[in-house]
Amino acid sequence: MTGTHGSLPPSTVVFDLGNVLIGWDQTGPLADRMSREEWNQFAAEADFTSLNTASDSGVPVKDIIARAARNDPRHGEVIAAYYERFDLSLTGPIEGMAELVAELKASGLRLLGLSNWSAETFHHAPTVAPAINELEDVVVSGREKLVKPDPEIFRLLCRRFHLVPEQTVFVDDLATNIDAAKKLGFIGLVFTDAQTLREDLVSLGIFAS
């Protein structure tokens, strides 16, 4: 079976990184100081989601810490500790994905990454999940000052690597990002686990069944 998006099968697979190639757990950096419940309460009070998105958007970590501290000095202290120990938020490679990346690369497909990630902490990722090093390149939101699901980061990806969206598979664990990619013509696959992704790729003609 060949890809159903146009006359040519997909030639490129673009991976999100967090919780696709590498596990991320925001409670990890302070797990020895706060229970998961305590972290969740803190995250709600400090609006950690907003702070994390700002970091992914390219706001310097020092400014993120200052922003948190403006609301409550303790919030600033916790966020500072989070970034000091950021590597502890990375839980390791996602099961089965290193093997899948290796197979895709061996088959001749072009492999790229597109990740919402701070430019200041991204260097930890390839160390924890070496499969990231097998990708041709990674577009990191914090470097570009654009974040998914903004269509502009997908357009940047296409320009930089001369991609044809209709021949490009985009894999992400968040449906909102997949929806944004699909609107631009990408073949979008919501990631749940390596086996399901393999089956989805078989259905697109990338792997033999």
C-alpha cells in the first residue's frame, strides 16, 4: 500500500521529541523535595504551564525565574531549582523508538525533529535519548522564538529543509499540534506508543506489513 496523500509515498518523517523520542516528567527535578501532589499544587499556583511555554518560546530562563518570583518569591526559588536540575525531568528514551528510528533511517527516509523546547536546556536531550542524534536536524522552538501549534514554525520547517508537506509525516503526542500540521498539508500521526506508530507507518506504505 502506498501513501494516500498524493501520488508519491512519504519521503520524510518529522518527530516531536518530548514524550515521543524522550520521556519528560516535570515533577522529576524536585522529586526529592516535593511529592507529586505538592508539585501539582505549586504548578497550578505558579502557572507552570505558562512559564514553560514562555521558556519554549525563547524567553531566557533568568527571565522566567524573575517572572515567577514577581508573584511569590518562593515560586521563583522553585522554578530556579527546576531549571538547575532540568536533566532530572528527562526520564529516558521512549520504549521502542530508538529501534524504529534506526529502521526508518536504514530505509532511506529523511528524519527530522520539531520540538517545543528551551534553547538553554535542549543540550540535555541527545545525551538522554541518543536516537535524537540520528535525526538530520532538529528545529527547536526556543531558538526560533516560535512554538507549536503556531503555523509559522511549520512553515519555517518546510522552508529550511525544502519539505513538501503532503510527502511529510509529522508525529506528535499532542492532537493540537497534529491538527495545525494537517491544516498545512502534513500527514499527521498522534503518537501513543512505538508499536501503534509502526502500524500507522505501515498503513502509509513506509513499512511492509
